[in-house]
Amino acid sequence: MLTEVQALHHNHTWDLVPPSPHRHALPCKWVYLIEHRSDGSIERYKARLVANGFHQQYGIDYLETFSPVVKHVTIRIILSLAFSRQWPIHHLDVTNAFLHGYLSEEVYMRQPRSFEDPKCPHHVCHLRKSLYGLKQSPHAWFSRFFEFLIHSGFTASKADPSLFIFHKDDNFLFLLIYVDDIIVTGNALSQVHALLQSLNRQFAIKDLGDLHYFLGIEVQRTPDMLCLNQAKYAVDLLKRATLHEANPCLTPVATGSQLSSLHGSPLSDPTEYRSLVGTLQYLTITRPDISFAVNQVCQFIHQPTDIHWKVVKRILRYVLGTSHDGLVFRLGDFSVIAFFDTDYAGNPNDCRSTGGYCIFFGSNLVSWSSKKQPTVSRSSTESEYRQLALTAMELPWIQQLLQELHVSLPSPPLLWCDNTSSIALASNPIFHARTKHIAVDYHYVRELVLAGSLHVRYVSTHTQLADILPKVSRFLGLPFSNPSCCALRTSVCRGIIEMAINLHTIRHSNIYDLLSLYCDIVIPCNYR
């Protein structure tokens, strides 16, 4: 506590002023934290002074509160790019990040208890800089850091405002910021060291070395692969649910199961259900295999039943047996390939379709989604075409991001679809009379195809990789660490690759690289 107060005084966080009846002084409190390493061991004990920001009033002591954070897709693309080009990846941490932001509003706070100034014990703190707990602290910190990076020669990405790019001659630096965690990578080591020195002069920066643990994601790097998993997060989640000693389950969802709001008895207290489902959502950052199951249980947060609670427990038991599963990034080219699929009218409550897609950057899975469509589709073709449009919406954003990263794609993005009617709709305007009931904005896919900005190709239903995302898939019949499942996916991917060779989209020399690529999407890193 004393160290924290001394740091606040050294940072000149506030000035002591006499109290006034016209000034509302916020109360404050101490919050005690225990920071852990990725292996679960205790790194340090920490005390933090926090202002009670819930007493603030809009327009009086705060205005803007929004602060962007980097998208997880951007993180995966940057990591994939850095590994493919064999760049070092540095991890930085800003000590007391929120204390560096300047306040533009007049904010007053009571002096921290037991640390009152002996000469002015009844004075209040007029805050000059932001403090943890204030509503505008994230906005103030990001604004300060943004100004510093722009002054240092960086430019903010238009695709992701939390990505900053430095380009001078042939030197590149990419900086990602998520609140107070920073990733820096690039091809110029001298520029990286110069940036670290410059950051240290302005902020209290802790250089954590090579990236190993970031936002609950464990990073393991070898010369051949980069593995991302959330093993520690998964174990902590299981202990929180008291299921860490349960029997593991082979699949997250039972085959053929459909959840309905009409089945089961409502839970008397849904707090635990909502809390666990929320934590499972964060686990999908590196686990596309549970995306569909988590999406299903999220649809009943408003009024869960005992049936839904059993499904959540089944997902957790599946996580127990696959806690070390994660993403594997390998060396590869810089093409963009996407797969999508739908489950037509699969929701028993409203007959809406569920759609899913997965997008590969070169040899690595970087983006995926499993989500119920916003409207009811009148045919499977309409359902597939809507999902085609939703997937195509993600591709231009990825292209823009790659363009800002100075990555040239060898060919337009390739979209694999298992519905021939949707492919015809995307390229044949004669079908327009049959699709008047589809919203006009979905027809922009046709413009992308006709302009040559997007290629849509047919893939058999039996070789559709995105099949795992919109429904209970045949891929979930076996766990991902099971050799039989790996063999199944190998045969599936071989069919895709053979079709790609026939379409002259890849060379024969890349067959084995692509087989290892598509079969290693989600496999435990410790199996290698």
C-alpha cells in the first residue's frame, strides 16, 4: 500500500485542495490482487487504490468513456504473420497504465484512508491524472498512449484502431495494445529497442521478453510451429465450477440434441449459469471446437432451465479432457481461404438457421464464427446465401488489414461452399426474380464475384470444414486428440486439396503442407 501511494505522489496524480460544498468528492478504497504466472504460481501481491466511479455523474465529472481494444482476429493474424516471417515477438506490460492518462474534467476524491496528509487532513484530492475506478480512465489512458505513438511515427490502423504500424524504408514495426498489455513485433530489432527506450522514458514499462502468456493465452514457440492454448484458464474455470475431478466427456454436445426454451424447469438462481457461460465464451478464443456448443447455451441466458445447465456441465467435462487443446500456427503462404456452412431451420424455437464460417490465413486458422442468423430463411438456398454474404463481409476487412500490414495476397480470397444454388446466385443475375425477398445488402456478394475480388467454389458436404460450427457435426464424434479423428480429418482434407489441385489453385508440392495444416487446427500442443 505504501509503495502504491508513493507511486501516486511521484506521478503527481492529484493536488490537495480545500473541500467545497459545490464539489462532490468521490470515495475510494483499496483492492488487493494476487497476480499469477502461466503455470499457476504466485508472481506478486499487489494493492491498488481504486476510486468509486459509480458515484460519478455524466456531464459533471466524466464525459467520454470508450476505449478500443485490439480484436482477437487481429492478434491471430499478427502472430501468424510474425511466425511465418520468423520475427521476434515481444511482450510488454505497462505498470499502473491508467495512472498515465490526463483528465479533462474536474474530478475530486477523498484522501485514501490511513494515508491522509498530516498538514491537511480534511483536504480533498483534485485529480490531475486518471485513477483506477474512474469511468473515463480507459479513454484517458488510450488517448495518452495514442498521442505518444503518433508523435513517434506510428500510424493507427483503419481496420483495427488498437493496431499501430511503423514503416520506414524496409523496416516494419507492428504494435498491438489491449488495455495495458502490449505486443510488439517487426523485422527491425534496432527499431524495437529504440521503441522500448522511448516508452520507458514516458511510461513505466516492463519488458517481459518473448511472448509466452498474453490475456490468458499461453504461447509456445518452436522452430516449426506456434501453439496457442488456454490451459490455465480452462483449469481455473473447471475449479470454479467444481468439476475439475469429474469424468471427462468425449464431445461437447450430444449428437442429435436440440435445445429448446420449453424443455426443463427454470433455474431458481441463474447467476452461476450466466457466469460460467460468459467464461466459456472467452475460452472460444483458441477453441473453435466448442463455439457451436457455447453459442447454443448462450441463447438461454435470460431464462435457463435444468436441461441447459446439464449441457453446460457437459461442455465443461469436454473441456476437462481437452484442456491443452488449442490453435497451431505453421509456416505457409499468405493466401486467404474460407469455408462456411449452415444448419437450415435448425432452431426448434423460431426455425432460424445457424451459420458458421472459418477463415484461414495461409496455413493458419485466424477467424471463425458460429451464430444464429437474424431472420428466418424460406429455403436452404436462402440460408446458405445469407451465410455466404456474412462470410464475405469478413473477408474485405481481413484484406484491408493485410494491406495495411503490407502483405500482398497471391490471389483473391477463395470461398468454399457446398450449395450449388448459392454459388449460382452469387454469379448469375438471372436468378434475381427468385430472390426478391432477400434483403438487397446480401446481393453485394454478386458484385464482389463479378469484380473478381472474391472466388466462390463448390466443396462437397462431406469435405466441408465449417461443418463443425453451425450444428452438431460428424467431426465431433471423436475427440480432437483421438488418432481416428485425425485420420478422418486427413481424409476429409485430402478431398479438398485434390479439388483445389484440379482447379489449379495450389501446386502439387504443397499437398503435404496443406494436409498437416488443415488437420492440425485444434490439437493438443503437448501431443507434438
